[in-house]
Amino acid sequence: MIQAEEIRKGQGEIPFSPAIFETKASHRKTDVGAADVAQPARSNELNLSGSQVLAGMSMLSVIGFSLWALLKLWLFEK
């Protein structure tokens, strides 16, 4: 382990060996055919198109602006 007070040569670089992380599991071959299988749809999944998202954002903006205008008129109009 490297200590905080330890001084090393080599411009402050820590030597790194990728051989440490190589295991038998990393050398296994994966089955490419299994990736082509479609996964079942989730029951709580929500699919929205771009136009639906845009319409929702527009509606939220209009509602927010309307609330701001009503509050401004109610609070600051005499």
C-alpha cells in the first residue's frame, strides 16, 4: 500500500499493472445469439414519443406562466 508521506521516483506516477485484473471470468467467450433475444416488456414501463414529451413540456410551461400571472395580479394589483 502507498503511504501519504511516501515519495516515489517517476514524476509522481503510480505504476499500474493490468495483469492484476485479469481473471478466468474475463477470458470466457459470450454467446452472441443470446443477445438477439427480445426481453419481455416491463409492466411499469412508459413509452412516450418526442411529440408527446414536447406537448407535455408546453402544457407545463403554460400552466406555470398562468400561475405566475395570477399570483402577480393577486399580490401586487391594488
